[in-house]
Amino acid sequence: MTFFLWNSIFSKNSIAFGYSKEQMMSYVFLVLIIGTFVIASPSNDNIGGEIGSGDLSNFLIKPISYLRYWFTRDWASKLLNIVFAVFEITILYLILKPSLFITVSSTAIFLGIIMGLVASLIYFFITKLATFVAFWSPENTWGMMFLFLVIFEILSGSIFPLDILPKWSITLLQFTPFPYMVYYPLGILIGKFSSVETLRLIFQSLAWLLISYWLTIKVWKRGLKEYSASGR
């Protein structure tokens, strides 16, 4: 649906919202890959339930880190999903045969991939923050995750490039972690940012990674003090 929407727009315009047809089609296809890698997270559905039911106790008595346990499971799931995503996108490419554009700069490609990896880590820690609401309100865990996912889809650039919005809005979004998870990594790969802008975005994404990590650890430790596992 997204492909045919943008294809109809570019049938009458060679440039739209500052994008060429090749850049926009590349963005649409790359969203499928980076979205699969960043968003795939099986722990989102389980952690809140384990806290609410008391099953978390089974992990706390073991000599392993609970967050590291889910981190390894999440990344195993992401790597598996990447294989399927590449297979699916290859089929779509052969059927639709779109004109694509990827930057020829090996440095930009490398930095784009690095930023995608950082984006995946930011997503991991922020979703854990959302699920940790179960320490205080177990019945509202899914509601918090649903709200987060809706906000993420809109503000991360998963649906459309964020720079088609008014300039003031993308300026404000820089002070949130959302555009660093999809929009900025893809923008680097399709050549939307200069070298200076790319380096700035890398450092800003690393700052958000540190902030999200610190908050996750802090809330996790505070939540464990509230955890009771009644009936277990």
C-alpha cells in the first residue's frame, strides 16, 4: 500500500517533499528491514506477565542477569527476522521492480549500519521501561506497551519520512529518542545527511542510548524493591 501510494505521487512529480522517487522507494523498502531488526522484541509480551504473575522469581534465584537473558533472546529473534525480511523484500523487489538509491559512500553505509545497531539497543531499553510499569500496576502493562508502539510508529519514521512534517516538528523530535530508531539511520543510508550531520546524529543517538540504559537500570532496581510475588 505504501509503495503504490508514493508511486502515484511520483507519477506526477519528479521531486516530492525533498525526495527523489528513487530515494523514497529506497526508504519504503529499507523501513521493512530496519523495522524488523529494531522492533522485533519477543520480551515485550512476556516481561510484564512474568512480573505480574510472580514468575520473575524463577529468574531472580538463578545466577544470571534477567535483562541480559532477554537481551540475548531479543537479538537472536532479530537476526532470524532479518533473514526472513531480506527474503520477503527480495520477492517484493522482483515483483515491483522499483528504482532504488543507496548512497555510494562506504563510510555513510557503515555509519548508517552502526546507527541502526544503536537504534536497536535504544528500542530494547525503552520498551523495557514501558514494561516495568508492571512492578507498580501489573494490569496496565499491555496498555502502556500499546501506547508506546502507537507513538513509536508515528514519531520514529516507520510510516513516512519525518522531514515531510513542518520543520519545527522535526526540530522538536530531535529531543526525543524516536527519530533515532528509524528515520535517521535510513536517512543516512539514502544520502539525506551530510558528513557533519551524520556524525552529529551518531553522537546524539549514543547519548540517547546512555540515557535509556541508565533509566532502565534505575527503574529495574527500584521495581525490584516493590516486587512481592504474592502467592509464590
